[in-house]
Amino acid sequence: MPKTNGDTLYNWLLQQELQGDDDRRFYSSYLLGHVSLALADTEELPEQFIERLNQGLNDAIPDDKLSEKDIEGIHALLAEGLK
């Protein structure tokens, strides 16, 4: 996916949520919530979407008490979606 915008990433994650195994569905669902928030926060400045998404994830992940496996899976799926 070249230079992904928020809407494209959101739609891609929806597809991943439908097609993946349990872990991939969980990672997709987790990211969909954060993508939605970042989209809402950057509606007037979409060029700040990726920065806002990363900030939101960095703020939330420590509080969400995710396993290391889940954190790695979330980051890997996001990286895949941003290709």
C-alpha cells in the first residue's frame, strides 16, 4: 500500500479483521479504534494522521496491559498496513 491515508488504512484493517486468525482479528480491532480516533482528531489536518495515530498508540499501549506478543503483533500489523 503506497503512502496510506487514514481511510485507506481503516478499510484495510476491516478486511484483515474479517480474514485473519483470532490474533490478527484482535490486532485489527485494537488498531481500528485508534485509527478512528486519529481520523477524528486530524479531520482538518489529515497530514498529521500518522503522527496522531502513533502518539495515541504510544499513550494507550502501556495502560492497556497488553502482552509483549500482542504489542509486537499490533506494531507488525500496523507496519504491514502502512506499506
